[in-house]
Amino acid sequence: MKILVTGFEPFGGEKINPSIEAVKRLPDNIGGAEIIKLEIPTVRWKTLKKIDQAVEKYNPDVIISVGQAGGRSDINVERVGINVDDFRIEDNEGNQPCDEPIDAAGPDGYFLNVPVKAMVDNIRKHQIPASVSDTAGTYVCNHVAYGTRRMIETKYPGKRSGFIHIPYLPQQVMDKKGVPSMSLQVVVEGLAAALEAIAEEINK
């Protein structure tokens, strides 16, 4: 069994993105699943192209993408992706769509087909704050959440995909008074627990 795990490059003026930093530090094997790690650009269309290329190359059973959600206080396992790009800021190549569909031929939304609640439960078993989220936003993270689910629905039937949002790292909030953060070590442990839950579910 293979799980492709992606993390984003820094964006929005930040010098670091905790998503790719955490992904790079994941074990190579979790719960019997081979973990394949991939950095993706924070660029509207290029994200999905890079994921598609990796799926063709590695043929993973599951694709999990991880993104930074500044302001959130716990690890959020997303339940849905919606068919809209409405960027509050430009992506890393200056794209800033407003109320545009990700795929004009696609449905309004998709439930992500990984064991969302089991993932949250397993993270919490490690004494790490986590919850189910019903909004992945409308920025590049949601673009990937919806777009990857659309991709496997139309091109790679039988595969699964999901999305996890994580808080800022402590060094990112030094000048952001009152904004929550989570240490990289804790984030890595939480992501590993989420992936362990996926492996357990699929191996049943």
C-alpha cells in the first residue's frame, strides 16, 4: 500500500510553510504503508498537474494533501472540497480568481473519501488537538482538496484522497499577537497518526 502525501511551498510572504516541513519529516513507512512525499507549488493550476504526475509515477492508493491554515488552533481533517476558486490573496504566480469554478463540468462539491473521523480520533489518542472541518476555504488548499478528488473520480477510480489543515509554527506567530501555533514535532506526530488511521481502515 502506498500513500502520497503532499505539502505546499511557502506563500503569502511567509518564509516557511509548516505543511511541507512536516511532510518531509514523516516516517517512510506508517502502519505498513509506504509514504511518498511531494512538495507542490502554491499556484492554482500547477498544484494539480504535479499531483497528477506523481500519481502516474507512483500509483498510490491514497493521496493526502497537507496545508497551512493560519489562525486555526488544532489539526483539521477536511470533510469536503467545493468547486470554487475565490482567492483572498494572489497565489505564488499572481493568480487571484474570483468566484470561478475549479472544473466547470464538475459537481458543486465532493466529500473526501478517507476515514475523516477515524483520522481525527487517532490524532486525539496521541493527546494532540484535532477536529473535523467542513470548510477548506476557497484558496489553493481547497483547489487541491476538490481538484484531487475530481481527478481520481474521473481518471483514477478506486483511489482515495483527503486534505489536512495544520496551524502556524511558533516562529511564524512571533509578530502575530494572539494567533495560535503548534510545534513541528507535534504536527508531524499528528499527521503520522492520521495516516496510520487510513492504513488501518484500508487494510481491514
